[in-house]
Amino acid sequence: MNQVETLQVLRKFCHALIEEIQVQRPEYLTSAFTVAEIYQDLLPYGSNRERIGVELNGDYEEALLRLLAGEGGFLTLESEAALRDLQAELETPNPNMGLYRDYAAADVRLNKPFLDMTSPVVSEEPEAVYQTEAPEYKLFPEGVMHGTPKFPVLKEQLLSKSEDSDYESNEPPSSGDTLIEGRAETDHITCQSCKTDLPVRHDLNFCPFCGTDLKVVRCDECSKELQVEWRFCVSCGTEVGD
């Protein structure tokens, strides 16, 4: 899988995991659970490979390993030693994708910013509680732990240091521009996935913070992909805004 496909699988994996937690163990929406519970109980490979978008067990293991290693910022592995080992393994030429099984008893939790974006049923928690329980590392692209991110998370999509994130263009977009179709260019375009304000650029194809394809318009209610000419979502029936 290329980098874009990998990120799509990671997002599907985490979406499916949240859905299963809501049904099976809703308390895990705001508390830690073990690595083993993911692949044994909540989202085993055999019955969920189509939902995740993988064909082989090796693809499933790679996706879970990358999620536990912090890629994409979807999950938070609470053991720093385990986190370092998984990250180091992914940097080897031939990584052992099943290494996460060595840390089956390690605690992991859903990352709150991603959970708020995907799961409207979760009630808000005081921000101070989340900050107290969260490990020191932050979401990409700020970096994992105290350093820079170890993974090449769609590097071509990150803003270069020489570009001002507050840049605004006075020229109207041309027909070849790739701003989100059907949406006016404003000072505060927001990524539908990570809810982060995006820089105003004519060549903005992907979110520089989470890597989401911005050319794809999704339903605000159920996050299913929409066609430009649709007035209603085919999955949940929500009316699509102009």
C-alpha cells in the first residue's frame, strides 16, 4: 500500500474500532483498554477485514502496528517503552508486523481529538482531565514524544517552513485549482476530519495536519463520501449544504 492507502486503512480501522467499542464496551470511549482486546475481542481480523479494507492478515497486523506506534495520531499507547519499540521496528527494512503481540497487556486509549470528531455520542470531558491523562507526545505533525515524527506521514502534504500558514491570495481560483469543490474560499476553511483550520492555498489537495484528501466531500452527520451534485446523503439522508 502507498502512503495515502495506508492512511485510509488506518482511518477505517479506527472508525470500526470506535463503532465496536460503542456497542460492546462503551466505557472504553473514555478509558484505557489493552492491546490484546483490540485484536482478540473488539476488532479481530477474520470478521472485520472488509470493514477495515484489508485482504490479508499481514495487512491487518501492519495497520494495527502503525496505529499503536502513533501513526496518524488515532490511538494513544500509554507505555513509552512499548511505543519506542514499535516505532523502531517500523523503521527496519523488514519489520515484524506482529510485534504488538509482545505488548498485549499494554494499555491503549482512543485519542480524544479524533474521538470527538468521529463519535458524537461521547459527552464532553473537562479538558484538564484529558491533559492529565495524556502522554507527552502530541499529534502529527508536531511530533511524537519530544522529537520529530518518526514516520513519513505524507511528507509532501506538510507545509514547508518557508511558507506562511496565514498566507492569503487576492486572486480568484482558476478552473484548475483544487480547493474543496463547492465551498467558497474563506479565511477559515476547516478540515472535515481533524477540524483544524486550513491555510488558504490554491494547491491545497490534502490536509497538512492529518493527510485527509480534501477533494473528497463527506457528510457532516455520518462521514460518508458525497458526490458534488447530491442534495442528500445516500447513507443517512442528511441534507447536504451548498
